[in-house]
Amino acid sequence: MEAIAKTTTAARARATGAFLDSPKWLGAFFIGPAVLYIVLLVGFPFLMALYYSLSNTTTGGDTMDYVGLRNFAGIIGTPKFQTALKNTLVFALISQAIIIVLSHTLALALKRDFRGKKLVRFFILLPWVAPISIGTIAWLWIFDSTYSVINWSLRMAGLIHGAGFMWLGVPHLAMGAVIAVHVWRQLPLATVILLAGHGSIPQDIHDAAAVDGAGFWRGFFQVTLPLILPISLIALLFGLIFTFTDMIIIYNLTRGGPYDTTQVLASLAFYTGIAGGDLAEGAAIALFLFPLLLAVALAFLRIARRTEVI
């Protein structure tokens, strides 16, 4: 009996090992938790938002009737939505243009060996790993109209006199402030992605370009940039998605003001659906850019695949 039990146990162990070693089941076993995470925390809320956007539900109502695309048609013609859409595009495009330029610069600098390199990497990554709410509260003090360290520095340097600038109270200054904080927040992620891309280029290619007489700028634009274009597009895609869906910086700094000049679609959806109680209209605002973002993502991924160097 003991021999039979040992044989049975060994057979079960071999069967379990064969099951785990099978490429068919091993892949499903490892990717299963990620799929479950996406379905529960992303897929289900997305379907709920889609369902809400096609109804007339409110936070205090007890009915949920189907209204079709009425919510989408209603928000498009409102001045507040049009202002938020324009602000979203300005906020996203300007911030991502600055991030791409600065991240390439930092990635090229961090490729070189210099004293204190690890400390510099730490300070570059700090905005990404630190809680964004704490960071924006610190920036709120930096941009404060009375205690602003920027105004104090400019006053000490003799560049301004009097009270200084109201960074969050003037429309163009407020938009510049939120863009600056967003760049500070997103720059570490883009830098890490592009640093990995620069590190993946063999040194032989740079040496061959130098032998052919290519200087820094010619080597960057004709050799380095084409080789890391797929990775640059991935970094830009992540940045655009995070920018279009981010509202924490706007919420903590300006609440969309002054006069809705910094209101973006994400913050407008929050104030409409959660603060205002109109869940249906808030969901419609939140989902308005989904087809555009999906098309941009598919286009970027297709371009990135075509430009990959085999």
C-alpha cells in the first residue's frame, strides 16, 4: 500500500509539473492575475460609465432610463465643455512637447558617467514616486500669491517690485503653472523609458557614426533618434493618456479656475458627475475622448511597429 501511495504521489507530481511546464497553460497562469486586475479595476468601471452615459441617472435619483446619445449631444454645445476640451488639448500638447524634449536631454545626460550620477537619478525619479497630492500641495505654496518663493526670489533679485505675480489667479499664468507641475510630475517616467531606449542602442553604431564624421547633432538626429523612435512614441502615448485622464493637479491647484480657464475634461467630469450629482452627464464627458485616444493609441502602436529596427 505504501508503495502504491508513493507511486500515486509521484505520478501526481509529474502531472502537475507537466501542466505547469506546458506553454499553453503556463502563459495563462502568469497572465491570469493581470487580466483579472484589468477586468475588475478597469473593465468593469468602464462598462458602468458607458451604461451611465446612455441613461439619465443621478446620485439622488431612483430611476435609470435609457436615453441613448442625448447626454453626448447635450454636452457638445455647452460653452463650458468646449472650453474644457480646448484646455485639455492645450494642456496635453504643450506639456508633452516639453516633456519629450527634456526627457531626451536628461536621458542623454544620464548615459554619461559623472560624479553624483546616482544622486541625480534619485532626484529625477522623486516626483514620480512621491504622492502626487503631497507634491501639488507643496506647489500650491510655491505659487501662493502671498508666500510664493518664486515672487520672493524675483523680488530679491530686483526683477519685480510690489506684491508680485498671482500665479494661480491670472488665466495664462494659471495654465502655465499647471503645465509646469504636470511636466515636473511626468518627466521621470518619460526619462526612464527613453533612457532604456538610448541604452539599447549598441555602442558600435555610435562609433561608426563618429568615424564617418557625424558630430553630436547629426548623430542624434540621423542615428539615435530614428533608432529610438518606437520607444519615443510609446513614451509619448503613455504621457498623452496620463495627461488626458489626470485631474489631481488641476483639482489641488486651481479647481479649474480662474473662470474655468484651467478646467479640463477630467476635472469637468468630476465636478459634473460627483460634485454636481449628474452621473450620466459626467460619464458622457469622461468618455468623450475615448474613441480619439483609442485611435491615437492604435496609430502610435502601428507606427512604432513599422519603425522598429530588426
